[in-house]
Amino acid sequence: MTDHENVEVVRRQYAAFEAGDVDALIGLFSPDIVHHVPGSAAVSGDHRGPEAVLAMYGKLVEMSEGSISVVLEDLLSDGGHRVIAVHRATAERHGQNVTTREALMFTIVDGKVVEVQDFFTDIAAMSRFWS
């Protein structure tokens, strides 16, 4: 796939996440996908396989009582298999609101997402919010 096609895979993943389209997400995931989330939050760790990644996404929705929203701001490609997505995330939890700018690095092989790594501006703050 070209870097442009890989960027489009990530764009479709964001659209599917925002729409809650589980089937579209599964269609974009490699069977051996791993999503790495740093920190000590309830959603931190390595989520291996489509079911585990979807469960983590579901936990974010559940913990935020459906308030989580992610707005894609920019997509950057290395010209190969990696795409970095920069987004603004908002959520409400236990009467507290958070708005943060974050990045995800996607590794894409043959049109499927095989790995995602989260990057936060303040890992400790995100761990507190999601714990």
C-alpha cells in the first residue's frame, strides 16, 4: 500500500471510532493487532487482538458515560508503514472534564492496523483521569 492509502486507513479508523462502528473497526484491524496505552490507568497496558482492543475502546466509552469524543487534527506519514495521528480528545468522568491533545502512531501492513502506540502530553494526568 502507498503512504496515502495508509493515511486513509487511519482516517477510516477515526471515523469508525467516532461512529461506534464496531464492524468497520474490526475490518481495519489485523488479527494480531496490539494497542499500547502508557501509564497506570484502568485502560493502560498492551491490548492484544481485535477483541481486546475493542474492549478497551468500550471501556473508555463506558467510563466516560458515552461522553468521549476524538477529533482528528492531523495525519503524518513516514512514507512507509507508519502514520501518526494527532487528535483532540474530550471526556467527562465523575463530574470532571478533560480536554487533551494526543497522538497515536499506527503501523499498517497490507491495509490492516497491526500496532497502535498512544502518546500523551501528560501521562500522569491521563492515568488519574481514567483510574
